[in-house]
Amino acid sequence: MTSNQPLDASLWDDAIPAGEDFYHHVNARWLAANPVPAEYPMWGAYIELDHNNKDLTRRLLEEAAAKGEAGDAIGRLVGNYYAAGMDEAAIAAAGAEPLRPYLDRIATIETAEDLRAFALDMHKAGIGPFFGTGVEADFEDSSVYLAYVGQGGLGLPERGYYVDEDERSVVLRGAYEAHVATQLRNLGADPDAAVASAAAILAFEHRLAVASLSRLQARDPKVTMNRFEVETLDATAPGIRLGTFLREVGITGATASVDNPGFFLTLDAALSDTPVETLRDVLRWHMVRQCASALAPAFENENFAFYGRILGGQQEQQPRWKRIVGTTSTDIGEAVAQLFVRVTFPPEAKARVEQLVDHLLAAMERAIRANVWMTEATREQALTKLAGFSYKIGYPAEWRDYSGLRLDRTSYLANRLEASAFEMRRQLAQLDKPMDPGEWAMPAHVVNAYYHPLRNEIVFPAGILQPPFFYADADDAVNYGGIGTVIGHEITHGFDDTGSRFDAEGALRDWWTEDDRTEFERRANVIVEQFNGYQVVDDVHVNGKLTLGENIADLGGLTISLDAMHEAGDDGAPLIDGLAPDQRFFLAYATMWRMGYTDAASRMLANVDTHSPSRYRVNGPLANTPAFAAAFGVPDGAAMALPADQRAKVW
């Protein structure tokens, strides 16, 4: 039971009082009528929109594939990629052969130099086996680019999966070890040897995990942004000769940022004292893990059995066309987006969203000026930062140049590897150029939005600027409650616990007075404690510290979007279907976040996702919002009306 209406009263459940659980008051009937499909770990508003976007993208890719050489350059590129990915017979017949050149080379590794040479070539292809490299704006000077080097080498999502000793974690590690053994057998290993190799691989990864930052620690830019002279990094990891390695990859700058220097000391030691036979197995496992979705069914199905079913709670694989649409969007996303926006995002829609953004930025300015706990010195810096915000709506002014990328219909895996290597070359080439202010961090057809702290910009792709987030012909209350709160959310990210550490130029700089930062953290801790109390599933609770930035942004986005609507005069608009503008605002907000989860997905997301479950993205902010209680007549003491001395308010 779905609805294309912005607000559908038939889906609301009056048996659940709005003042006790507004999320389920609005969404319980929809959730009951829309269980999570077997092919998904979760199902709700934005995934439903993503499904619809993928369906349209599928038609566009099929048309491009059918045209073949008769299409334009972008059409041929995406058409060849999609056709190769959809050629199940050829992929099945190839078995593991597309990996053969890599497996044969791994088999010849005997020395540390052999290992280093192979890892170097993999980094150049964008699939580094032990750590990651990439290029982004410099965290001290965003007008230029900087190389970033990050911890890696783990097949499980986060270090906690390796080090936690609760029963569920132990069982999951056993399932992971069995999965590794199965994939090694699929590569041709003897069954007993595969079991022994899997145990050794898990032990190797455990060693790296112990030295890795947790997902929570990795949120802190003060921890992860560490500038080093590249020439000094050989001493950090003398076996790898890290500085020389980065030079050989193609990193040309004098400096680089290393997220976790201690990790590289551990990695260096592990590579030095681990038997070469185990290191060969680690590399085999890495290659099959990275490439399983582009290999024969035995590999892809086993990959899904662990990562999809056990970790994510999916019961079935998505149909192949969805999987290939997904990887096409991952590997050559801006090429796909060019086809998408031609048919989905008219200029008048872009103009209305731009108007909303301007109103939300003005509302944030009012919030900063009215802030009662911030001193004038910090307030002036905050206003300077806000004035430096830029925004992008819909799609890039200039599309990415793919003219150097050659894809054909011979091998799906070859196309994926070539696209990865092309992206790595593109990033490395940026190191010698000024920062491109027009660059996008995600394709224009995805259902997402972001704030980029190094660029001090907010970005809203065309993919999310559709119902139920944005209705081009709906009343303003619905759009302020929907996409307006998303816009406000991204603006507030510039002033959350992480974004607030960057200044107007995108530089990592402390622009706060000591007292103001202390007060900010005190107020933020109220949110931490509130969300720590929310139960996800069984004995799992929301991690208030991990989700803090998103929770601050949810509350701030809701607050400034409501203010923007009031400032525009829409709070005095006539009733629609008996509902006042504030009521329609909050109903649209709750509708937008409806989402059902499998239990497995809920547990995994609680460990790795910086977002709270949708139920608490609604109820948490609203319980802190007096205007919500007033709009729905929620009495003092109700769950959705926290007492004044318990309410969280940062922005």
C-alpha cells in the first residue's frame, strides 16, 4: 500500500497517539502494508525513490546498449558497460579466468619486494589491498588538492567485528571465516587448505583491526587529518617504504595526510613477519572480495550469502539489472547522470529548490544571530563561515570528461577494473591543478545530499529532488517539512561536532573560543544521552556519539526549516484538508523518513552507520521541538514533549 500523495491521511493510525510516537502514528499502517522486500535489507521512502530512479536508469541504459556504436560517446560508454554486465552467459562461462592474470602473479610472490610491486600495481588500479589512497581538497588550504592515505585491509565492516567478544560477534566471525574459505575453494584451493588459509587470513586481519581506528574515532578530523612530508613516510613504514610507495603510485605533492600513522607501523610489521604463503592467500582473498560481484555465479552468490544475507538480512539477491545499474552508477556515475537529468529535472524545479536553499541559509543566519550561548567573537566567525557557503543544485554545470576511458563488451570485470584505474588516474592528475570548484562528490541521479567541509558547500543532486522529498507542485509547508529539512540538515552539518571544526575556507581550524566550544559540547552531550536511550533491536541501542553529527543536523535542519517557513509567511496560510501549515510540515517530515529494517540490518547499521534509525530521526528531534507539541496539542509529560530542562538545543 503506497501513496503518491504528499500527505495521505488513510495511512495514519489514530490508535497510536501523535504525542506518544509520532513516527508510528504517521507511518505504522504504511510499514505494515510494506514489509521489507526479500531483496532489500531495508525499505522505505528514499529506497523506494532509489528503486524508481533505478527503473528509469535501466531503461536509459538499455536504450544506450541497443544503439551500440550508433549512439553518442556517453551512450556508447554506458551502453558497453551495461551490456557487458548483463551478459550472464559470458560471465558464467569465464569462471575465475578474468582474475587469472592477478592470481598467476600472486602465485609468483616470494619476497617482500614482489609483494610490494604487486600492491603498487593494485594501488595504481584503485584497489589497494592493505590501505587506501585518494585525492581531495587540502584540509589546510582548500584551493589545492592533497593526497590522503587511509587504513584498510579489512573484510568486515568495522574493527569492532574483530575485537568484540559477545556471542553474536563470535558467531559472525565464524561465518566470515567460513565465507573466506568458500571463496578460496571457488578459486580452486583444496578444501582443507582453504579452511587453514581462511583462519590465517582472519588472524592477519584481526591484527590490522586492533590497530585500526573505530568508526567513531574516524569521525574526528583532529584524529584523522595528519600532514606528513611524503619523503619522511619511509620511516613510518620502512618495509613498505611508504613515502617512496606513494611517489611510485603517482602522488606528486610534497605532503600527504595519513589518517592513522600507528596502523602503518602495525601493517609494516605484519607484512614483515607473516609467512609469504599467508600473504599470498590474503591477496587472493582481497582480489576475490573486491571482484566477486563481477565474477561467475559461484563467487557472486557466495558474496551475497555473507554480505547480503548474514550481514544485511536480505533474503534474495536483487535482480541482475538492479545490480548492474548500481555498479554502472558507482563506476561511471556522471556518465549515467547525464542521461538521467535530461528527462527528470526541469529548470523550474531547480529554481524552486534554489529559492528554498536561499530561505534556509537566511534562517540559519537568524539562528546564529539569535543564539543565546555563543559569544560575539565566535558568532562573528560562524556568520563568516555561513556567508562563505556555496551550493549546487541538480547536476554539474560541466560534466566529467570520460574521453580517456575505453570500455567494451568483452569482459564485465575488465570494464570495472579499467573504470577503477581511470578514476585513480583522474584523481592523481588533480594534484598538479587548482581545486575544481565545480566538482561533485556524487552522481546527480543518486538519492542523497551532502555538506562538504573542505569546500564549505552543500549539494543536492537531482535524484533526491523528487517525491516524497520534493514536490514541484505541492504547498510550501510540505516542501519545507520535506526537502527543506534536508537542506537545513546539510547546512547544519557545517556547524555540527565535525563540520564546526572547519572554517569558511574549508580549512581545519579552531575558530571557537574555549568557553563556546565547551558549551557546544555540553549541549551536544544532551543529544548523545537522549539517543543512547533509544533501543534499536534486542539489546542494541543507538550509539549517541557515533550518530551525534547526524542528530545535530536533523534537529538543526528541522528547526531552521520551520523558521524559514514561518518567515515566508506560510504559517498563516489557510487550512488544507483541515490541517494547518505547521501540522502539514511535521506530517511531511515524518512521512519522508518512513523506513522498515531487517533485524540483521538494524544491528549492522547500529555499529557502522552515523545516522540513527528513521524512527528516532523523527521522534528524537520532534520531542525537542515545542512547536510540534503546540501543533498537535501534545500535553506536558508525553513522550513527544520533553520537559524544558531536558530538551536539546544546539542551533
